[in-house]
Amino acid sequence: MARHGAGVMTNRIIGSPMPFATAFVNVLGCLVIGLLAGGVAGGHLRMSPEARVFVFVGILGGFTTFSSFGLDTLTLFLEGRVSHALLNVAVQVVLGLGAVFVGYTLAK
């Protein structure tokens, strides 16, 4: 419902729901997951592992899975696994767009 609400709000403000609504939701979700993950990592926010999964995957994942993708990529980067982070971006973006194209083509 929050994702739909953000799309409606974006449409009212900008006048077009696409692609601005999706971009808004993805960027907002990334900001929120970054704030929460940073708060946990910095010791400013305490969350049990169960609460983190619920909020990060359940709540934010329902809002936008792009935030999880962003956090996964950042975590790889911060762990020094830069090549894995770049590979994660390349694989998910290229294969994701490719899968959309294949699905669209097959269904058409």
C-alpha cells in the first residue's frame, strides 16, 4: 500500500507515474535501509536479527526489493569484495533487463 501511495503522490506532484514513481520508491527505500543498516552497524540502533529480517526483508522488501539489492551491494563493497559488488550489479541489472525482455517477447 505504501508503494502504491508513493506512486499516487508522485503522479500528483510530477504529473506522470512512470518512471518517476518507481525511481522515487527505489531511492526512498535505499535511503531508509541505509539509515537503518548504518544505525545498526554504528551501534546507534539495536535490532534483533529477527527484527532486522522483518524490517529489511519484510517491510522494505515489500516496499522495494531494490533497497535490499543496494544494501547487498554496499555490504560486499564494504567487506572489500569490490569485484563481487560490481558483478552483483552487472548480473542483476543485465540479467534482470534481459529477463524482462524475454518474458515480454514470449508473452507477446
